[in-house]
Amino acid sequence: MGQKNLATTIKEITRNHLENCNGLLLGQSISAVGWVNNTVPDCKGIVELPMTDVAGAGIAVGTAIVGRRPIFVIRFQDFLILNGSQLIFYAAKVKELHNQPAPIFIRAIGTEGIGPCHSGNLHNIFMHFPGFNVFAPITSKEYEQTWDAFMNDNKPMMCSEHRDTFTNCEEIEDILVEDAEITVCAISVTRLEAQQAVKTLHGENVKCSFVNIFKLKPFSLKEEIVDIIKSSKHILVVDTGHEISGAAQAIAYEIGKKINKFVHILGVEDKTKCICEPYQNRYPDSEKIITKINNIIKGDYTCQKE
Amino acid sequence: MRLSNFGVLEEAINNIDNTIKLNIYKKMYRSRKFEEGVIESVECKQIKSAVYLSIGQESIAAAIIEALGNKHYVFTQHRCHSTFLSLGGNILKIRDELLGLPTGSSNGKGGSNCLQIHENGINMFGHHGFIGENLPQAVGACFGSNKPTLCFLGDGAIEEDYIYPSIGFAVTHKLPIIIICEDNDLSILTKTEDRRSWDVSEVMKSFGIPSVNMADDPWSIYEKISGLFANTDGPIFLNIKTCRIKWHAGIGADKMHEWDRFSIVKEELLSLGLGSQLTVIEEEVNKEMDIVWDKKTLQQLLKK
């Protein structure tokens, strides 16, 4: 019997929270349409919020204030724009302002290829505002770590998920190579693509390292990884979100500051994510990552349309 | 209709015990004198951050808290000094909060429109400036705890779109929440007649919520809220017409208020022969305020 996939892990954590820990799970259309990609269990404690997002998010925050540690499901990350006011202006600030926490676990789910208001990946916005922890787990073990971090802290947790990872059964290890031509640090589902890209390049005798980044805020790197990155000729950070002012750029800055080196980035182009195939502006796949790496190695850093 | 006797229960003042009447008066007088101290401190630049004064609106919190005590979760709007004081919040902590001192109720981080306090049985949650945000939060807190909850908001906030789904949720889940619209007729400076043609209490009736629309006569509020509570197991809505005497923010005034409830209440109590009791209350509160707003003390606190 194989290892359980990420969706099953999420469902098990949720069931335990709702059945044994007085928790709540709130959101819109969470107990229908496939039970959020089969990540929501059919049990007590599920609350439908069929209403304007600001009200729904406020109600979820209210349950957090009184200690129910709610899981708040946002089925498409683009909807964070609508839900964000209650999360950003209240939940994230109330602990710092009044020493009264509003611990809420925000399951913000990213996806691809379904148009301009359902395909966004917006974890970068929540890295910007004070008061959140922002993690982007794509494996079962990482999700358990994310949940434990939430339960052991009073900050709201922005858990940036991606639908393309729900069937993932594997843990993903760093590939650390000294004096590599390039180190690729990847975020969210682009880690699966970056891992593939690095394996392909190894087959072509290009020395590459690969680093998983799943804790976006607070962000830190183990010394061992810093050493590997330092020894690397080039560094590239890849993310699911827009490249401009995005998570990749912020993390690249942090890494660059640490090792005093320029860090390249790759994300989504500065264009709307449309619904039709040629204009979907999807997150970087392994092919795009390889092209970017080859251009960096060749010294051509200029063009985003690589 | 903007009249000081709109919807008022004429017999209410006679139905209420004198002790309760004097308690309500004391809450109102204390709020009024506190705000006068705030104004002086703003004038002499000891309070430097924006203030949102309750002057003119004191009777609402005074009557409601006198009727219900402090067993509720309370979610305030931005104009919340009188609610804080009527609940029995520590007066030195609110003063220090306005002064921006670490000894303030939120360590000087929140300020006037963002007061919050959780001590001595009080659970008052502050407002972060996103108008009407507190109603969905109050509904969520009430749902999550099933504890009686009060939510204060203004007549501008009641126009926000997220208010009505929150009320719908409270109705659907039969939540024990009292929603109080402190209707001063002004959204900053825009009058209700320039903003909408509909009556909020009529909207509430369509939700099936027991609803009251009346002026801020504290005796009527006290009697109404006590009666309504006895006869319902879901949300209750009160639209209480009141007058903001000072600006939306700051200590200036445009003299747009139609009445001053505090003066009316004082006249009523004097006409009932309670003058000597009022004098005792006023002397006691004045002494307290002399200490709270003593200029030398404030200078020392601000020097630290």
C-alpha cells in the first residue's frame, strides 16, 4: 500500500480537528462540488457561508476570536482579494494591538487555467502584511508541520495550497550539490516542476542544486543550505505567482542579502491569466525552468519570454 | 423622523426604579466629563492622535449596559468611549490609551477608535476602522461561543453590503445577538436623507427580527431592551436615533445636533426631585475626573 496523498492528509487533519478538538471548518460551497477536491470530511463542525466574502470572512474571524481555531476554506486564491479585509485588518492585527489572538487557518487554494479570477496565486500579498505566518506545503509531512505550527501559535496561518499537488504522495527532498552551476529554489507546485528540471539537467551533466521553500514567512534557510547556495554560481527562485513584486522576488532579495549575490527569479508574466490555452499564463513548468536556467548560464538574463 | 421624543415610551421614566435611573445618569455624566477631559487634553496637545468622541450619544451605552450588565461579548464601533466606560472599563487605561502610553488598555497601540478590554468580566472587542467590520465578527463570535453578544455600529456602517448576510446568518442560526445602530444621521457629514431612501428597521422586520426604531431616551431603551429580551430567542435590532455633538473625528463641532440627550435627562431627573442625588453623583465624578485629567500628572506620564 502506497503512502497517502496530500488530500487525504488534509482530510484526516480536518476530521480530527472537527470531531475531537471543538474546531470548525467554514467556507463557501465546501460541502459540495467534490468536497473541495476531496479534502473535506463529511462530519460535524462544517459551516457553509453562502454570502458576500467580507461577511463570511468576518464570521470566520469571529469564531477565531472566541477560540474555535477555525479552518477557513477559500476555494480559489483570487477570492483572497475579497476576503482579505477581515483577515488582514483584523485577524492579523488583533494580537499585536490588543494581545487577543484570532488564530484562523486559511486554506487558500491555488489552481491553473480557469480564467482571470480563479487562477491566481496570491500568497505574496499575505507575506506583505504583518501578523501572518505563510506556508505553502505540497506534501503530507509539510502539511502536518504547517498544522502543528498553527496549533502551537496564535497567529493566523495562510496555508497556500495548490490543486495540482493534492494527489502528491511523495515527500520532496532537497538536492544539494556543491559548486553547482545553479541552485533552483522553488515555491509551491513549481517545486515539482523545478525538481523535474534539475533531474533533466543532471542528465545533461549540468551541476544543479534544488532547494524546497515551503515556509515563506517567516523565511529562513538552514546554514547547510546557505553554504550550498553560496558555492553555487547562479541562483534562481521560482514561484507560482506573478513575478513582479511577487514571492519569488521577495525571497530572492532575502537570499541575495544573505549571500551577497544577485538572485534570478521566475514566475508568472505580468499579464492577466486568461482562460484560453495560449493566454493562460500558467506557473512555470519544467520546460520553462530549463530554458530560464540555460539562459542564465549563457549570460542572457534579460528576456522574460524565454 | 429626527425628533428627541421619536418612539419614546412616555411612561418609561416612571416605570424605572430611581436607583436605576441614577445609575444611568452616572454613566452618562461620567462619559460626558471624561470626554470634556479628552477635549482639554487635545487642546493642550497632550493627546496627539485622532479622537472619536461619544459626546451626545452617551445615553445608549449607559441604558443598555445598565439593563444587561457586562455578561455579553461586546463589539463596539469606532465611537466607543462611552461604551468602554459604561461597561466599567478602567478609566485610567482608556486615558492612557488615548495618550499613547504603554499603560493604556491596548498598550497605547490602538487609540480612540480601537479600544478593547478583557478584564474584570468585561469582554469588549475593538474596531479597526473598517466600517461595519465588527458585525460579521460579532456574529461569528456569537456563533462560535453561543454567548450573548452586543454589537454597536453606526448608521453609515449599517449601509454596508456585508451587514445583511451577517444578519441573515444570525437569523438562520438563531443567535443571541443584539445589534444596536447608533443612528446619528451622519456618515461623517453626509445626512441619511442624502444617502438612502429606505428605513433600516423595516429591513430588519423583513428578516423577522424584533426591531425597535426610537430616539435615545435612556428610559425607553432600558424598558424596551428588557421587554424584548424576555420574548425572543434570536437576534434583536435597535435603531436608536441620537446626536453626535462633535465632529466625526476630533474636537470641533458644526452645531448640527438637534438635541442633547444629556441635558434632557438631567432636566427630567431634576423635575422628579432627584437634584440632591445628582449633586452627589456629580461631585463624586468631578473628583474622579480631577484626578484622571490632572495636568501635572499627565505631564509626568508623558515625560516617562
